[in-house]
Amino acid sequence: MTAEEKGKISVETENIFPIIKKWLYSEKDIFIRELVSNACDAISKLKKVSLQEEFEGGTDYRIDLSFDKDKRTLVIEDNGIGMSADEVKKYINQIAFSGATDFAKHYQNSENKAEIIGHFGLGFYSCFMVSQKVTIETKSYRKGESPVLWESESGTDFSISKIEKEGRGTKITLYLDAESGEYLDKWKLKDLIKRYCDFLPVPIFVDSEKANREKPLWSEEPSKLKPDDYKDFYNYLFPFSGDALFHIHLNVDYPFRLQGILYFPRLTHELDASKNGIKLFCNHVFVSDNANELIPQFLTILKGTIDIPDLPLNVSRSYLQNDPLVKKISNHIIKKVADRLTDDFKKNREEYQKNWPDIALFVKYGVLTDEKFYDSMKDSLVFKNSEGGFSTLNEYWEKNKEKNQNKIYYANETEISSVYMDLLKTQGLEAILVDSKIDTHLIQHLEMKNPDWKFQRVDADLADQIVDKEASPGIVDANNKTESDRILAFFKTSVHREGIEIKTETLKSQSVPAVILLPEFMRRMTEMNSMMNREETSKILKNHTLVVNLNSGLVKAALREFEGVNPEKGKRLAEQIYDLALLSAKAMTDHDLSEYTKRTVSFLEEILNKN
Ligand code: ADP
Ligand code: MG
């Protein structure tokens, strides 16, 4: 090499830099990410070399950022592998430049220019977004290589010359342009390092102050980590989130490389999938807070890190969505999450059930939206049951199918001590308990997937077992009417409500005078449609059936009043019985409630007057 060599990087270059400068303006911060990750790469390469070769300068690896406000320079220096003159020509003038050329080509052809900006890494040349001149002083780790200086004022013309340089490694000096003075600031630089380079496995200093955490826990050997390591890492990533329920450490080598840690956060509210808890990395360099293109939506409630080294930093959103690698990654993650859950279910059911309230919503959402997840999880879905434990639907089915006649009874958790549940329980029947809005959707989904199963709300119909089918129709009176006929007539005269149907049954239980049955279909529709207001809901609840219990002493006594000395009192008793049934069904309107209250007060007064 002559003392100084000058050259043009490429004939196309003049077209490129104006574009870079002009259009990348909004995301110019990324040059820090690019230069520091290059420095880190240079150190990683040397670490690999160190396994086989000896070299000078020690192994105290570090990256230093410093600046000079007067000279308006920003320096990024590493003690990595360095470059010889030939390597500078090859890697900086050709390879690095090809990134910039690609960018310009894409940019010119792209319809959606906004999308490409900032998502197209330019590697080394991104530093020209902020610099009027850049120098590289570098010395290869190999003995006998002389240090070189590469200089360029435009990014298009360069010169290379020999220089003196003490240690091995690379020092890049940016002479910042008039618009980029903001980088002459320690806080700004520290902030950017923390954002993009926090987990690079090399110490980074800004003005001699350590600026990154290093320790990318996800690339460590899971067997060497303790529970506290995972806990601390979670707290570091997501301060004030409490502890996670559990985590999954992802570690894949083939057919793609992927590492990461996914945590299950404690969920106390309805799904909040808007929060982006998964941080996306490429070779430890932070890329994005938004992994939505990589993983299905139900998984976005997980928190943690995913590192995909083969995913170039320079990918655009639309590119990600169409990449077959992304589909594979997504499927892999779904499978790992399902494996972890089903494994817990099989091996540690107690723990699984303890966590269930926190993960249920997430699992159900996944089951509803992702076919593969449904297939893996379907046998590990558990429901609280009316016995106070948990059952899968298969378990419930095995236990109850004989007596249930193809029905799976279900109730809201709040209805556990309702009249309906009491009626079921006294006959040895069980129900599963549902609690969230999503359960109504889930039930529809499960019915569709399992044609054998028919879910029935406990208040939608009377289970055959709670009705005494053997009961005799009773003696016929002078008018050829049974007691059942008379009670029906009595209630029809006494209770006038639009849309209701009245019928009689002999229940095995004597203590319940009457129950309300609500139509299953309408009920589900109401529950699924959260947009429906109270008014509309009560309208739907009006369409119901009143079942009067022929076995109830109270009903019989009321009938005697009605047919005997005090028909008015009989009618009021019938209304009171109806209202009590409405109350148990939580189907009262405001008007019903006020009528009921007034009538109750007058009954109480009558009792007092008697004494
Ligand atoms: P990439 O990092 O994707 O290869 P860059 O444009 O960032 O593309 O860098 C181009 C090449 O320049 C690198 O592959 C590397 O060989 C060389 N290089 C850049 N920075 C350094 C550095 N600090 N030390 C040694 N080599 C470097
Ligand atoms: Mg690079």
C-alpha cells in the first residue's frame, strides 16, 4: 500500500447518501445501535479466536463512547478483532456499503416509504446520517499488521493511510454535522445504550461510566440458572409488576436459532393484550418492543425476551408478516407454551390449578383463537366444579354422563348457592362453574368441537332427576280437575306478566315453591354481547318460564286461601312466590323489586297485627 490511497466507493454512491440523510432523519438514533453492535461483534469474533490462538493486548474487552463538545466529535472505540488495510477495503468499502445500496434500491421501489424508514439497518453507513466526516482508526489483532486510518467526508469518497495506533481494535470518530449536536450529551448517549445495547455481553462505557447491564440471561444455559436469576431478571425488565407465575426458557438451534425467556404474568383483570411485554432482540441488540408480527395475539400478554439472531435488524413490518421463518417461529413458541402448560397439568396438577385463575383467561383466549393451541390444550382445560374442586370436561363427563343424559350442567360461580344448584346437589348432580365473559364463547366453541356434549345452564331447564316423574296426578275433583290443574289456573289468574309461561311440576324437593327457567340461547346471547345494556338484558330475561312446584306446602296453602276464605290473599301469595323465584334467578326488574318490597312489608305488618 502506498502512503495514502484514495478512491470512490462506487459509481452509484452519489445517489445514496442524500437519500440516507434526508429520509432517515426521524430515526437517526439507530446509528448508535449499529456502531456499538459492530464493536460488540468485533469483540465476539476475538473471543472465538482466543479459544485457539494467542494474541497481544489481553482479554479485558470493552467498548467506550466519548465525546468532545468543542471539536463536535463522538468516538466509539472497541478492543476487538480490528481490521487490516485489506479488510477495511473489503468490509467497509464493499460489504458495509452493500447494505446502503440495498437500502437505496428498496427505498426507490417502495410504495410505502414510511414503512422502510428506520427498519432498514444500514450498518456502518448509518453514521453518515449524523456526520459530516467519519474516520476509522483500526489495528488488527494479528501480529505484524499495521494500523490504518480510513477517512471519508461524504461517505462516497474515501482515503486510506498508515497511522500509529497503540492497542488492537477499532476507533471510529464521527464529526457530527450541524443538526446532530444532541449526541454530545452523556445522558442522551447513556439512554440510547440502555435502550438498544443493555444486554450486549460486553461492558459499554459512556464517558468512563458503565452503561449497560450485560447478562442476557436468555443466552445462558438453563441448567446453570437458579429460580432467583429468573426472578431478578423479570424484576429488572418489568419493575413493579410483582413476580411472574412461571417462565419458559426457549432455546432452539435448529431449524432456526431462537433464544428467549417468556414469563407468565399474574393476570388479575380481563385480557389486556394492548401491552407489549415481549422485547425482541437480534443477537442481544434490542430491536423492538413489539413482537406482534412474530407471535399470535394471545401470546402477547406474556412478558419477556425473544432473541432471533437470523432475523436481520433491517426488516420491515410487512416483510416480517410474509416470512415463512416467522410462521415457524410462531408455531414453535405456541408449542412450547402449550407443552409447558400440559406438562404442569400432568405432573403437578395442584400447582397448575393454583395458577389457573391467573392463566385461565389467557389459555381460553388462546384456545378460542388458535387451532393448534386448542389441540394441545383441550385436555388440560379445567373448570371449577360445584363440589369445590377442579375437573376437566372429560373427567366431569366420565363421572356424570350416565345420569346427565348428555348434558354438561354449568352455572356462574356466583350461583354456587342458588336454588338451582341446591336442587341439583340434592339429587347428586354436579355442575361446572364458569366465571368470565369468555366462558360463554368457550362453551359455544367446545360444543362445536365435541358434538356429544351439550352444555346446559342450570337454570335453563329442570334436570330430569330433580323432577318426581312418578308423582301421581292426584284426585280429580267434581269439575274433573286435578290439583295440578287447579294450581296452574290459580297462578295464571294471579300472576300477569307479558311473555312468561307458567307450568307445574312435582319437584323432589319440598322447600322450593317455584323456579324460573331462562331460555339458554337468549341467555348466551346476552352474555356474549357485552354491548347490551341493562334495559335490553332485562327485556330478554322477561321471556321465561315459571315452574310451580306441586310438592310445595306453601303453594298448597296459597291455593287453599285462593279457593277458600281469602282469594285476594291467595293471589298476593302467588305473586310473592313468583317474585321469590325471580329473585333467585336474578331476573328482577327494578319495577318487580319495588312491588316485591311493598308486598313483603304489608305481609310483615299483617303478621305483627295478628300477634
Ligand atoms: P454487518 O455488521 O451487518 O456486517 P456493517 O455495515 O455494520 O454490516 O459492517 C460491515 C463490516 O465492517 C462488518 O461485517 C465488519 O467486518 C466490519 N466492521 C464494522 N465495524 C467494525 C469494528 N468495530 N471492528 C471490526 N470490524 C468492523
Ligand atoms: Mg453491523
